[in-house]
Amino acid sequence: MAFSIGVSVITIPAFSQVKGDDDGVLSQQAADRDKAAISNAVNGWWTASMKNHDQRIAWWREARLGCFIHWGVYSVPGGLWKGKKVGGYAEHLMRKEKISRGEYDSLLIRTFNPVDFDAGEWVKHIKAAGMRYVIITAKHHDGVAMYPTAIGDYSIKNSAFKRDPMAELAAACRKNGLRFGFYYSHAFDWEHPDAPGNDWDYNNPGGDKDLFGGRNWYDAHPELLQKAVRYVNQKSIPQIKELIAKYHPDILWFDTPHKLPLSENIRILEAIRSVDNNVVVNGRLARSSERSFGDYINTSDRPAEFYPVQGDWEAIPTTNESYGYSRYDESHKPVSFFIRLLAKAADRGGNLLMNIGPEGNGIIDPRDTVILHGIGEWMQRYGTSIYGTTASPLPIQPWGEVTAKDQLLYLHVFSWPANGTLTVGGLQGKVKKARLLNSRTPLKTAVVNNGMDLQVMLPATAPDSINSVVVLEMERIQPTAATVARLLDGAGLTNRLLAYDAQYRKGLSKGDGKIAGYYVGDIANPADKLVWKVRTSRPGTYRVTIKYSSSTPEAQYEVTAGEQALRGVTGNKKGILTETLGNLQLKAGENEIILTPTTNNKAEMMKVFELQLTASEK
């Protein structure tokens, strides 16, 4: 059967069912489909569109901190549906409770009336928090356009609220010098009869029932792809173009690309570039295992740690565990979490797009307001150490993070040294002056450890209890050679050796970076060892603790340093386990810390989160 995609025609054989089909043939057809889309992009329009990539993303690189806003008709119930508490992501209410399209319309869309919505008030809080760009949900997975769209009737134009909040927020942002853009759920839509996701009203693929082959339904059942293409043609592309024409966004943010085949995601990006080659597009629209077609990469939701990423990237933490407003979710993180996460992201060359979920009446959740205010107080004093900075040229530091800009290094000190001496490991280049940020008074410095490190003499009391910033004015910032290992603290701080930062063979899996997911997995046999190269300024004894999870009890492994070995056995408890293995004697200079399974296992024996090394007197 043939169907139209833009100006081209793709022909796909009609398969009535998967049973009896040759999986190899289907896989090859899927590969050919995506290969053709990739080739068309790389050899034509996409490569041409990337010629001004640096120019269009320059403001984003400078901003470093943005505000994500999940706000929709789902914000009114806020996790409460017909007297029942609904946990998890509050914006997924329709899917979780299997609310029909009609009921969602009559009970939520038609009655939506955020009388307290004030775009200027929102922007006042956001700007005061030091945030430089705003991205709001123009259409989330529920399919509801949060503006008076001309495409379809699933929109707040049919609500009791007769204003355009997207226009008001765009105007308020521009008035206050903030960049503005939209989140748009291009691939996942629970109201459209042809879109992936709704398997309770329409029996469609892409939903919780894993119908028609599950995640890769479009390869297992290519005859169903024409429906999704129809949705993209009728709603997704027209509404995206409508948003560009009506509001002229600086950035477009997409999500859940796996709900559609790569060929469709690329086609949507091509449609965007055909009308606007200056709008920044995130990496969750179109990506393959080899290439991201967006302007930057996104990490996973709700990160706590970051795995190494090359190029431009962005993380999207949220104040609690839900993105949309949830009246029952009290898991709001402290201000310190976000301030330190921001420095950690900037240290690695990334942005933080921090999410808030305003209430259905249009008021920012007071719990979020407290967090915004706390971030803003810190940014007012120290924002210059974040805006426009680049990744640290230094190895990992045990006391905090490092950002760079021009000829300045900003030392973000989370753990103020009790002895008043901060050791900066692996510093290359001459320091002209050291000082506290916002102070002109010079601090004394000394080059130590054969010129490998620098000591900075600090005041007895930290200027900030969360993150104090020390500035090093350099003659020239010089990246530390890759061969220079990280320097361990030998005076009481815990040295966290994250599995993310180890050397390991290609093929081992990485967790998503969440609090319970910052691991390296698939560790099963001696070939799956993790290696950390470290340095010590003097010989010392270090207590070694491991954080891991395992579904294989009594599997054996060891942590070694030279000829020494600490042996461990995986436990039989679920969750993340923290166990002290014993002490290692580390020599002055370079050491290799190696974690290795000592038996061959057919399946994964453990996921490793980190080793913790703490200097000990014993």
C-alpha cells in the first residue's frame, strides 16, 4: 500500500499479522526505511541546516540555567481522580486512569479556568531564580493544546478560560529578556485516533498493553504505520508549524521519540527546518544510535549524577518526583541539591533545565517558589561562575566542581577544608591571582606535588554553606593531560569513585543517572572490570566502601590496588546495598583501583554505582 509523506511516496507491503512473517524481512524493511531517511537528511537538508548551528545555539550555551514548566488541564486534579490518589507523574493521569477522550474533555478541558494565572508573576519568580530561558508544555501526551489552536478541537479554546496563556507567557518572557519556547509531544498523543499511545479508547500501539509487537510496533506491523503518519500529517506537523508561526519560539523541546520510527521523527525535524532554521531543537526529537539530529543531547529525567557526554547537553531535574503539579508529592529536594547539581552540570559542559509544576488555578506551587527563591539568592551572588562557562579542564575534585570562562577557573567548593587549605588537583598553567568570588582580596597559593597541584589558603569560614566559589585568574587555561589521574583527598573527605567515571569495556550498560540509577551494569565476568586511576600526595590507608545492586547472590568479586585485594560477595537483598570491604594501603603517586568479578557468570552479577575511599588512621 502507498501513502503520502510530504511530497514523497513510500510503499510498504501490507501485512495482516506478524505470525508467519519473516522477522528478518521486516527488520530489513525497517532498516531500509530509516536508512533512507538518514541518508536524505545527512546528504541534504539536515547538513545544510547545521551550518548555522553554533550561531543559533549560542544563547543556549550562555544561559546554562532554564525553567521547564509542566502545566496542563491535568494540573487541576493534581494527582487526585474521583477521590483516589494517583501517584507518579501527575501529567500522566489520563493514561494511568484510562480516562476516555470524551470524559477527559468534559471533566477537565471544558472546565479548565486558571483564574489566578499571571504570566508576569511567573516570569518574575523565574527571572529572580537566575533562569535565562523558559520552556512550557504547549501540548503534552494527553493531546490537549494549551493554546487556541486552529488544528483540531482538543484545546483550551473550548475551556472556560478565554485567554491565550502561551501568548501571555511569551510576551512576559521577552519583556524581561528571557528566551522562550515550547515542549510539544510529537509522537505520543492519547486523544488522536491514529496516534501511538491510547490503547484503552482505540486499541492503538505504543501504549501500556504493548500491542502489535510492543515498543517496535512499526517494524513488527508496518501496515499500522500509515495511521501514525496520518496523525503526524494531520496534527503533529501542523501544530508545530502553527506554534512557530504564532509565537516565534527560540526553542522547541520534544519527547518520547521511540513511539514513532526514526524516519517519522526525522521528517518532523525536516518540516521544522523548512520554516525556521534558527529555532533550537532538543535531541529527543530525532536520534539514532550513531547520531543525534537535534542541536543538543538530553540526559534522562530527574538526574542526580551525570554520565560523560560529548558536546552540548541538558539535564531536566524537577523539584519533587512529578513534573506536573502533584498535591500529594512532598518529596521536594532541598535548594542545595539544585545549586550543586547546577555546578556539576556546568563542570561537565551541560545545562540544567529545572522543572516546576504550577497548580491548575495558575499559581506556582508554594513549595516550588521556596526552591526558586533559594536558587535565586545563590545565583545573584555567584551566577557569573555559571553563565557562559565551559566544562572543567581539570580532573574530578573531591571537594566540589570546577567551571571555566575566558581565563578564569571557578572552584565550586561544597566541602570547605577544615584546615583552611584547598588542594586543586591536576592544575596546569600559571595562576596570576586567587580570590573569593565577589572579593578583590588575594588568597595565598602554593604549587605542590612536583608542580602537579595547587594549594589555596582559605578563610576559616565558608562564605556560603552550600557552594562557595573561589576564582583562579590564569595566564592561560590549559587542559590537564588525560594521563594525569585524579587526586584523592587524604584528610577526611569521602572520595566518590563513580562507576560512570571508571574505564571499562564498551558494551557495558549505563544507568540513567537518577538517584537509584547512576550505575554501570552487565558486570558478569573478569572482562567487565572497572578501573579508576587515582593519585595520592602521600602514602595512606583508605577505607573502601562499595554501593551496588545485584540479583545474583553470593557472586564473588574483588577490589584491588597493586598486590592488595579486598574480596567481596554480593548479598541477597534487593535495592542498592552499601558495604564496607576493608582498607587499602595506597602508595604516594599514581594508583589503580580495580573492581573485578572473580568468577564467570552467564548473566549480570551486579550493577556498580560507586566506590567510596576515605582516608583512615588504621
